[in-house]
Amino acid sequence: MSLSHTAAEYMLSDALLPDPGGSRAKGLRLELPSDRLLKFVTVGLPLFLVSLAFAREFSAGSQISCFSPTNFTGKQSAYVDTACWDSLLHHGFDTEGHAVTKSLWALKVFPYSLLVVAVLMYLPYLLWRYVAAPALHSDLLFIIDELDKSYNRSVRLVQHMRKVQQASAEPERFWEEYERARRERYFEFPLLERYLTCKQHAHSLVFIYILRNLLLLLFLAATCLYLVFLHLNIFFQDEFSCSIKTGLLQEEPHIPPLIPCKLVFFSVFQLISLSVGGVYVLLMPVVIYNALQLCQWDKGLLSVYEMLPAFDLLSRKMLTCPVNDLNVILLFLRANISELTSFSRLNAVSALREATANKEDIDTVVDFMTLLAGLETTKPKH
């Protein structure tokens, strides 16, 4: 056996991918990095700020301070603070002098409304996790496994071709058989390609992904509108006039009709609302970008696997409208590229292909490894 054939045999034996040591099911990421960041910020930010608000409320004690008359005792002043905090009604007069009341009760429920916001922001994630993630998980497991197997099949095919070429007494006949096999597509392993083609005509994953982003965008916009409403109607009034002449105290002559009060926590709630609203406004373009990235194909990963003789989804113009399940799967394959062992191998071969002078002689990994095996390089491949 010649030195070149011996070297090629070692190269091809090392090119085979080893069997994965552990289960891939545990390592798969079923969320894109941008979606994970959105979930962390949209859910975590209101929870964090609400915890700060509750911590301040427990540490500072009363959230309201009323200017009681000087003849009131300590217990009477405490009663005024409690009664005004329970009612949170501002008694004033309009331009014509008529008495009007304005409820400030939304300030009391503001921390709890942020808890509701956090729950709403978590709903799109739950929708994706329980409706789409199981199907996506099985798709990724199958496709990643088949891509690695297709690479190994190609390497074994090259090993077999090398042995056939060595045993062939007529080199010209070998190349004629090779050309006929290429034309009649005998080198194909169509299961994966047909599976990916079927995913182009499915729309369940892409529908749920778009629905998830639309729901998230809707909740972000609704939260911002809610905060704007609070600022325009309530968050500019930290002082109000309270009336405690109700019930048993209605006929008491020594109680003034209105008592001025001030909200102690007002500036804290203003800062919390501005922080949440500002961050949510900045996150809206990110949500829109996540939905719009489905409008174009991620062809980088597929173009690398075009080197496999069993895979020509791009070259046969089989990619149609990108809004389908296949494009969603490609996005998640990119996020799970570390689980795809064959990608790094083929990416390196692709770089060598770009640096080769006679690029027309290297179309697939079979062609490249055929050159490594020491076969005839001057024979035209097409």
C-alpha cells in the first residue's frame, strides 16, 4: 500500500464523529438568547422593584402623613392617618366652586398591579414551553442526530470509494460509475432532506412563536399605557385633602371638614413606574426584531451542510417563503450549535474549500475527501 493511501486511511478514520457520550436531550436550548433575556427582564424587573417597594413600606411604617389639628391627641392623629389611607379620596373644588372628589386608590394597589404585570409577562413563556417546546425538542433531537449521521455516512462512503478505486483494474470505468452515481443521486440519504422539506409546509411552531411575541408586545404596550394613565391622573398629586367626617364623626363640631395629607411613598412609586416604563419601551424593538427575523432565511448553517452529497436543500431552490416551521428550527439549531458536532468539521472543510484554487473540483465533502484519499484529481467531476 502506498504512503498516500496509508495517510488517507488514517485521515478518514479520524474524520468519523464519535458517538455522543451523554444524552443530548438535557443540553438542548428551547429558547433563543434574546427570548431568554426578554423573559428575565420583563418578569424580573417588576418583581425586583415591587420587593423594594414592599421592603420600604415595612421598614418606613405609615405610608401617609396627615396634618391633624393641634388639639388632637396621638391616638386621634393615628386614626386620621389610618382613615385617610383607607379612603384615599381627594376632596376639592372645581372652577365653579362645586365640591368634587377624586379617588387615589390606584396608588394603594400599584405594587400589586406590578405583580399582575409580572404574571402577564410570564404567560407568553408558558405558552411556548407547554405548547411548542415539546414538538421543537423532538425536531431538534432528530435533525441534529441525522445531520451528524449524514456526515458519518459521507465519510464511510469515501472510505468505501477509496477501497473500490484501489481494487479497480480500470480507473476510467470507476470514474464513469462515480459520475453516473452523482447524476442519478445515489449518494443521497433523503430522509433528513424530506423531513426538512415537510417542515417548510408546516406552520404550527412559527404561529406559536409569532403569537408569543405578539402577546409580549401587547402586554408591554398595555403596561406602558397603564403607567402613562397613572402619571397623567394620579402621579402628579402627592398632596390631597382628606375628610374624616363620616360615620360616628359626622356630627362632631370640633373636627375640621378637610385635613391636608401627604403621601410619603409618592417619589418611590414615581421612580418605579418610570423605570418599568422606560425599560419596557426599550424592549419593544427587541420583540419586534425577534418576530421580523423570521422574514429571512438563516442560510449560514444550511450552506455548510450543502457540502454533504445527501443535502442540497439550497441548491435545488427548495427554500420558499421563510415564515414556516423550518426557519424556526434553523434559528434554534443556530442556538444549539454546540450540540451539532459535525458543524465544526464541515465549517473547517468549507474554509479549505474557499481557499482552494480549483473550486470546481471540490463540491461536496466526498470530493474533498476523495482528494485526501489520493484518487485522481484531474478527472472532471461534472
